[in-house]
Amino acid sequence: MSEDQRTEKAGGASPHEISARRRMSAMQLWRSGVSIAEIARRLEVTRQQALKLVRREVEVVVQENDPDLVRTLHTEALMDVWYALYRPAAEGDIESIDRFLRVEERIARLLGLDLGEGGGDRLPEPAPARTSAPTNGAEAQSAPTAG
């Protein structure tokens, strides 16, 4: 018998509180990488009930509008896809490469990795290329311009 079930039988918490605790437990387990089947086993519920607990807690988080947590949840879900696509993409499967790159782009957008200095969804301009490498510190000057 789980802790929630013992508390429920003892009359120590309302059904709403028990449900909230179970959803939170399921979500914590899921975020730490525990499978839905294992969550079901640990919480002594069916696999479908465990999945429903996780989904409902995600809905609660989204409704509470905590953008950092929502971003983290989406990123974690995308990382699962990233891991699944990595090996076939690395082995040259064209469809996997395309999907892998799309997942990488989405993760980068979620984490703000592609934002340039001026904001937006652009990379900063590259630094001008040198025409020759300096041989010592005294010769280090900017590249000559065409004139």
C-alpha cells in the first residue's frame, strides 16, 4: 500500500490533496527519468492512471503559467526525441538527420541559444576574417581593407 493510500485510509487528507500529491509524485518521478510503467508500479496504479497523473500535472503547471518550468518540461521531452534520433542520424539516415536537426533547432529556440545581440531569432554577424596570421604581438593589427 502506498503512502497516499495509507493517508487516505487514515482520513488525514482530502481526496483533492491526495490527488495533488500523487500528481506531484508522478511528475517528479517522470522528470527524473523514471518510465511511466515504473511510475505506475511505484504508485500502485495502472500504466494509464500513471500517464494521466503526469499529464494532469503538466496541465496544472501550464495553467499556473510558470514559463521557466514549462520551457524545462518541453526541453526534457525534446531531449528524449533527441536521444532516440542521435544514433540513426550519426549513422547517416537522411530522415533521422532532418528530424534531429529540427529537434535541435527547437531546443535552441526554447533555450534562447540562437538569439543575437539585437534580439530576434538571428545569429550575430561573424567577425571579419584575417588575411594573414600575426607572428608576434607587435604585428597584431586589423586586416587591411581593399581600397
